[in-house]
Amino acid sequence: MLLRKLRYRVILQYKKYTIFRKLIVPCAIFKILLLIVVAPSFLCTFRIAHRILGTKKPAHRRV
């Protein structure tokens, strides 16, 4: 009886873990890929904007 209960609990835990892993891992991978794709373009646009603003007027001096 105790063994059966224990086995059931282990199976339940394993099922929970697999479901959790199936949901979390793709989400994490997607976020990392998105970050890799978005970060360079974002930095590039930021640099371009900074350069444009920098040529017109100094960035540290705001009126």
C-alpha cells in the first residue's frame, strides 16, 4: 500500500516536472533568441540616434 502510494506520488511529480519543462524551456529559449535578435538592432538604432543628436548638439547639455 505504502509502495503504491509512493510510486503514484513519484509518477505525479514526474508528470508535473515534464509539463513544467515542456512549458518553461521553449519560453526561455524563445526569450533568449528574441534578446539575441533584438539587442543588436536596438543598440544600433540607439547609436545612430546618439550620433545624430551628438552632431547637432552635445548630449550632456540640455536646454
